Amino acid sequence: MIRAEAQTVAEAWFEALLSGVALNAFCLERFGREPAIQLGTDPFNLQGEPDAPFVVVVPMQTKDGPDLSAAEGERIEYRLMLALGLEDGAVESVGGRGKVFRGYRSAAEFEARALQVLMDSAYRPAVWESETAQPGENYFERHVFITVTAENTIGGF
């Protein structure tokens, strides 16, 4: 992998997600349509619910420098975020007293399909963490914070 910026990684992931067969099939089956894929966000229109299901790729940070390279064995880190949005109002009754809201499970499954696309790309995620929110009725978002590491091919530090 050559030296790049987080934007380069985001562009590669955007292209990969557009053609993610398993991701598209999952969304079509679960939500009735393929996901909208977006690179970056519009700060004046952050209401994602009408576009659900969707995947937004956000380049956040490129971390490099002599201290990182010395400590990490000549590595560069790229940090990106995936924002996944979906609508799922299914509720499962358990034993007459319990309720399971399927949207949380759907968000985790949506993330797994998106991550598989990224794992098959030129910029494989090294580590990630995610969180799920429910900002609207039957509307869920999953935010996945991802770090990609690469060898520093510039050298000279």
C-alpha cells in the first residue's frame, strides 16, 4: 500500500461499497432497496432517515510523523467513520412479557456486511468500534470508527 491520505482510503471504500454484492442483497432483502452510498456529508442536511438504508464514508484523520513511525515500526494510520442508517420497526414478542426491537440486530448485521466489503478492499480495516443510536421512531444509525494502518513508504525520519 502506498502513502495516501484518509480521503484516498474513503474514495476506495466508496467505490467498493457501491459494488458490494452481498451488502446490496442484504439491504434489498431486509429494507426493500439497495443502500444509498455517500462520500462525506452535507452539514446543512444531516437528516438521514429519508435516505435509509444508507452508508456514509467520512475521512477523519491521517496520522503520521517521526514519533508515530518510530513507535509503530514505520506505520501510518488512517481514521475513518462509516455511518449506517436504516429503518426497521419489527418487534418480536418473547414469552408474552418481553420485546425485542429488531433494529439493533439489523444495524449490527448491516455493519457486518459493510465491513466485509471493506475487508476485501485494498485498505483493510485494522481495528474498529461501533455504537448504535435510535434518533427516530423505527430509525437506527450505526457509527463505526475505523483505523487502517499502512507501512510508511516515504521513510527518512
